[in-house]
Amino acid sequence: MKPRVQNRPIARARRRNPLSNAQLAELLALESEKESHFVAKAFRKASRLAFTWPEEVTAILIEDRSLTELPGIGPYLARRIQEWIETPPDLPAAPQIRRNFLTMTEAKQIIAQKSAWARRYKGDLQMHTVWSDGSATIMEMAEAAITRGYEYIGITDHSKGLKIAGGIDEQTLRAQSKEIDNVNAKLSRAGKRIQVLRSIELNLNPQGAGDMESSALAELDLVVGSFHSALRKKEDQTQRYLAALRNPTVDILGHPRGRIYNYRVGLEADWARVFAVAAAEDKAVEIDSYADRQDLDVDLLKLARRAGVRIAIDTDAHHPHQLDFAILGLAAALRARIPAERIVNFMTADELIQWVTARRARVAAAELRAV
């Protein structure tokens, strides 16, 4: 257990506009740039974790509780945060690499205004298990989803080209599908109403091509296609996205920009054009709700709304507790005023499969006509 740090007077924590967790995340990030290696690492880690803190720091201080309750906060960082709360420093605008990220506390406030809307969320369509770089089994992820009232989940372990993340090949993918069938059968016998969908996070190269045989992908319920390489390009990447969206095997374009908080800005493109093509191809673009990613962000989601494109809200979870990140994507979609009918996770399992099946049938028909 972490040692308790005695709070000093916190009159300023009760002020009308106290420092928010998002502002504290920026202060922690700025401080990391001034410190030596090990201390800098602690500040960077705390800055990242600030987006997942379940309560506002000022609320904890007002209740005379220790900030060491929070992930990533030890006695030294707790004292620094208290100093900032008591005497708020000037805070410049966050740089692009740290801009437009919601905290869990902000997301909860947004969702609280339309809780019925958020309850329409029926399932998470991107998560990882021990089959690639996740830490839980398929059954453990399914059980975590059941506790959240989900009707379905998509298991999207990495494909073979991403060796660093334990990507799986076609043979292993088919073996995983058999395990998914067994999990579904076991859950059904136990009276659990959830469907585990066979899926994958297909690794896309910069030309938009995947790394798995199309025949293996055709056996899946759903394919999420994502870029994992050449993600620091500064020049316009519109053609990369158009190629990916025109890849007939891809149903959902995962974490489109490839941004990561305080690590990578992500790619740039003519997003209005990208979203227009996604809508024309009847593909979905994803809000990867993982706290570090939040990709797409609210600004891009507003462009997506105008294009009429489908939106998937997923967590990219690598552990059962990370399924909680769905609230970040839901809040972003709500803030961007994405219509409920455009969110694929609001579909029933049957409607979701019908969408994918119909889209694939149109692609097959078009290929036949082209012969």
C-alpha cells in the first residue's frame, strides 16, 4: 500500500475554476521536459495516467484523501500536484501531440447528460487476448463484457505481419476461431447471452494492403484494418487511406491517425475526402477509445459526421479492465453529435452481421461485373 501523504490546506481547490485532471496532465508533461531521466519518466507516466483517473484531483483533496490513491502518483508527485492546486501556474495551450484528449472524469460528465444514449452501446469490436499481445483469454474478455451488459464482442488479435505484437497467421487464426466457437457454446449452455465474433486487426501496409490471405479473412465475421508502420510521415497521407478503404477485406478502419498521447502526433490527410470515400464504400471508421489514443478525436469526428460515415467505438483493450475505456469514445461521439444510427456498436449482433454481409456481397458483385 502506498504511504499516505498529508494534504496541506487546499482553499484553492475549492475555487470556482480549479485545475482539472486534463490541466494537471499537461503540467505533469511539461514538468517531465525539465527533469532528469528517471524523474522525467515518472512525470510522463503520471501525465498519461491522469486521463484514466476515476476522480478529479481537487475532489480527492477536498475530502482530505491522499493523492497517492491515484495510479502513477507517489509522495513526491503528490506534493507537486498539491503545490499546483494551491498556486496554479500559467498554463500554455497544449501542443498538438497532447491536444484533444478527454479524461475519464470529463467523459463521465458528458455521458451523464445522455445516459440512455450511451446505454445503446451493445458491444466492443476491437480487443486483444493472449493469442497476440493481450493479457487475458477469450473467455475472460467475454466474461468482462457480460458484466457490462454487452450483447457481443469482437476478438481482434493482431495479424502475422506485426510480429512485435505476436501477430497470428492463417492457421493460428483458424485455430482461434475454433476456440471462439467453443467459448460461444459454453456461454450459451450457461445461459449467458453474448456472442463472441471472429475477427482480426489486420495489419495494413502504407499501400493499404493487408498481410493475410483473403480466403482466411472471408471466414471471419468482421475485419478491422489498421496501420502500424510509417506513422511519423509529415506529408499528406490521403492516398494511403483511400487505398485502405478500397481494400475489399476491410470493414472498419482502426485508429485512423495512429496518434498516441505525448508520443506520436499521427498522420495527416484530406479527412473530408477520406470520410466521403468511407461513406461511399459503406465502411466504418473507428474511435479507438484507448486512453492514450482517442483516435478519432472530436474535431475529426465532426468532419466524419458531415460526411455521413459509419462510426465504430472500440477500446483496443489488452486487459479486461480496459473495456472501461469505451466511455471515452462514447463521450467523444456524443460531443461531436454523431447520430446514433451511424454507430455500428448500437446495432444488434444480427444487424451488424447483416451490414458486413451486405457490404461484402456488393463487393463480390462488383468484382464479377468487372470480369
